[in-house]
Amino acid sequence: MSAPSGAKRRLGQPTLAMLPRISDSLSFLYMESVRIVQDDTGVCAQVESPRGIERVYLPAASLACVLLGPGTSITQPALATFARHGTSLVCVGAGGVRSYAGILPAQLTTEWLEHQARAWADEDERLRVAVRMYQHRFGTAPSGAGLAQLRGLEGQRVKALYRMLATKHGITRFRRNYDPAAWDDQDPVNLALSAANAALYGVVHAAVLALGCSPALGFIHSGTQMAFVYDIADLYKAKITIPLAFSLTGSMRPEREARMRLREEFRLYKLMSSIVPDVQRMIAPDVAQPSAQDGATDIVHLWDPDLGSLPAGVNYGDEAAGDVEIPW
């Protein structure tokens, strides 16, 4: 005997204890050319085939982010279910690359956004975050180095990497060039590198949104809504996109091949599962381990500069009555 539909709906609504931590989530799920709907059992992706409508049920409560690729549609009830479980939805290009827009659930915790904002607003801490980013990329950074010195060292190391890869692939001369106005006139390596970096930005954007951070509050880059995305994407270019681009020096379609091969590189490097802990280590290394409240997105506090976080939903009128004269 089947349970009443009302009971099924109640069972499908998560409680605070049921919500998974970000670190426990299945990170990201990419879908294209499917229709995502909600039925009495849960959220499913369905597609029409010669055998009729085929369905695959989705583990909504265990997903940090869903990437909606080309040809995907989703119903409002399915959107509401993802929102209740704290799942972010991101509209992306084919294969999960190039992020166009993000839909964040209202319950998404602000824990890491607050860490990011505090570090960004403090000039000393902002510099320390930038130094950690350079250390992550190059293994070390000179003690006491300022941003100008770090930028100079970065430029030298990237040029050295270009020279090494150019020699490896038999390229006599290479100069990094990105010119959208003369896109087709660029060499295969530059075309592949630009396409691969754009794809990388899309994946990092999705991860930043899933964590609840702001893509705009960058520590090295600034002045754009994607500044923090560029910061984090730079952590992986030397290992992923730059070597990939140089390997396509003889390609007739370097942009297409870069995107196709990059998907496999992302899988082998386990990039999506690496971005979240890397972001946490960059902005707040002392609290980078998931806290007990990770995923507890329904907790709301009140801010107090002296007392710290106070419980919400409490009437504090009695405490203030002796200090405030009410005119009526």
C-alpha cells in the first residue's frame, strides 16, 4: 500500500540534521538535453527515447551544484526541491564549461562568504591571501614580498613555463596574445589557451557559487564581477590549461579540441572536488576544515559587535525596555 502523497512530501523535505555538509556532497552533476521534473518520489531527469520516457532519479540532497547544460529545462517544483536542499544551479555551456548564470538557494550558508569578505576588507589579510595563492601555484613565496614583487615573480615563472613547453613541442617562438578583434589570426596555442581558460573560468565560477562565496571579491584581480573566479582559476592554469594548449600546436581546430580534452583533464585531475577545499584554504586556512554547521543552511543569527552571533527569532524588547523611552 503506497503512502499518501502528503506523507511523501514531508519525507522529502530535509531537516537540519539530514542536510549534508559541502565536503560530503557529490559536488557537481552536469546534465544536458534532459527535462528535470519533480514527482511524488523525488527529482528526476527524463528524456524521450524510442522506448518511451526514460527517467533517472537524482540525489538532490547530496548535490552541491547542478550544471544545466544546453537543451536542459527544469520545472518550478524541481527548482524548489533543489533550493530546500541547498543545491546551487548554474547555467553552463556544453560539457559544463563556460558559466553564464547562477541560481543560489536562499538557505545557502554565508559562512564562507563572511570569511571571504572579512579577509578582502582587511588590507593586511588580503595581502596574506594573495601570498597564499602564489605559494599554492609556485610552492613558495619570498618572505615579506609585496604584491608588486609577487607579480614580477609570477611573470618570470610563467614565461619560463612558456619557454619550456615551446621547446618541448618544437615551437621556435611563442608570445601570449589575446585579441578578440583578431581572433582567427592567432596561432593554435593562443586559440587553445584562450578557449581552455574560458572553460576553466566556467567550472571555477560554478564551484564558487556552490560554496556561497562572491565571484566579485578578488584578492589579486579586481574591478570585475569575476575577480575571485580569476584568482582561483589561476591556481590551476600551469598544471592544466597551459600544457594542454601547447600540446595542440598542430591542431586544425584548437578551440574545439581544447574544450573536449579539457573535460577529461578535469575528470583526471578531480578539479571540481579540489576547488572547494582550495578556496577554503586560501581565504581562511585556520578554519578550512568543515565545521559542524557546514550545510546547516537554515541557521540564522543576529550580528552584535560586542557579543558576536546571537540567536534569531528572539524578542529582545525586554532587555532594551529600560534604556529606550517609548513615546506612547
